[in-house]
Amino acid sequence: MEHDIQRAQSLADKAERVLVITGAGISAESGVPTFRTAGGLWNNIDPAKVATPEAFAADPAFVWRWYDERRVQLKEVQPNPAHHALARLEAAKGDQFFLLTQNVDDLHERAGSRRLAHIHGKIWEVRCTREKTVREDFRAPLPEIPPRCPHCGALERPNVVWFGEMIDQDAAQATELFLSRCEVNLILVIGTESSFGYILDWAMRTRGKPDSLIEINPGDTALSPYVDLHLKGKAGEILPRIVPER
Ligand code: OAD
């Protein structure tokens, strides 16, 4: 493991252009529950009941209460050393760095990340179901459930991607642009099961190039068979060693 961490550090140091993909596991050490692992959100509730357009149409207040609870939880937590390490990596690489997160929390931003996109939306944004306008609302708990658009009075929904919906198109485009503009030397995939095809596709974009795909995850995932280096451990312990404070 020690040797692998040193190898990863050297690869991250040398790489001219880096794409990072994160999932729920990077926020786990901040105290945010993951989805599919032990104690995960989808083990306690059927996603069809809270994370689909049909669930929202049937009972918007029920869906909102679930999201409100998560917003209240997220208000209490702080970025962990893994988020901070990625902000340092971005500071070192500048425009040659891009972060694609599946997380709806804002822990990357709060650690200082700026060149990033949320492929599954953002939990602190709400969207008018009639006008489609998006506004930020950091109040948790929300004073009124379900919230209503301040302009037209229509129902608002969380600005997150639900099952059966399209991923955020701006985020997808930004990721494609980063991958196609210049050759990416290193892709780091952290804390995700990589259970969606588009995540696997992006993660494997450098396939065939030696030493170009690193995974940080205590467990095996759909991506693991394809990676050049699998650092089996917690992101908050491993990443600060790959991107140390100078
Ligand atoms: P999952 O819950 O599916 O996977 C979390 C991953 O994090 C697992 O592979 C864990 O082994 C790993 N993990 C746990 N603790 C970790 C730690 N301290 N350091 C590193 N890794 C750790 O979450 P995602 O793959 O992010 O989408 O799930 C993807 C999407 O599925 C979510 O964005 C959400 C969900 O349905 C939507 O809601 C659309």
C-alpha cells in the first residue's frame, strides 16, 4: 500500500491534465451517508418512493420531507481532508484540472474547489415546476413544505436528478469538453460504485494508456477490474498523502 500511495503521488504530481470523479464515499468521512453500502440511504428507503418524478407527483410533501431531512443533516457537516486535498490538486493544476461529482452536497465548493460540475444536480437549489427557474435556498429546515415559487406560486422541486431523468446536461457537456480539448493524463475515481454507464465511460476514457486510471475506494466496484491502481482505503486518509500540504 505504501508503495502504491507513493506511485499515485508521483503520477498526480507529474500529470499535466487531470480529471477527478467523485461519489458519495468522499463525503462519508464528513458524516454523510452513502447510497448502496451498509447503512446507505437506498438500504433504508426504496428510491422509487423519494427519487423519481412519479413519487414527487404522487406526494410532493413526502418527497420534500425526505430532502429536507438530508439538507438539515448536510448543514451540520464539514468538508474532510479528502475534499481539501482535491482543492489543493486544483490549485496546483489550474485549468488542467476538472472535477465531476455525483454528489448533490456542496462540500467540494466549501473546501475550495471551483472547476467542478454536479452531474446529479445540487441539493441547495430548488426549481420551479412551472417556470423551470432555479434558485438557491440554504434554509434547513425549510419554513414551508413543499416550497412554492416566490414568483408564480407553483410547486418547487429539489434541483437534483431523479431516476428516469436526464443527467445535468451542462455538467455532461463541461466534462466532455474537458476530455476532448486536450489529452488527459490521469483520471482519479474516488468513493463511487461507478454503477452508471456514463460514469464508467468517462472513467475509462484514458484506457490503454499505462498508469492513467486510479481508484480510491475501500471496496471493489464496477470500475475496479479496469484500473491501473486501486488504493483500497478511505479517501480522507489516502488523498492527503497523494496531494500533501506543501
Ligand atoms: P454509492 O453509495 O453507490 O457508493 C459509495 C462508494 O463509496 C462505495 O463504493 C463505498 O465502498 C465507497 N466508500 C465508502 N466510504 C468511503 C471512504 N471513506 N472513502 C472512499 N470511498 C468510500 O454512491 P455513488 O456511487 O456516489 O444518484 O452513487 C451514485 C449515485 O447513485 C448517487 O449520486 C445517487 C445514487 O442513486 C442519484 O440520486 C441520481
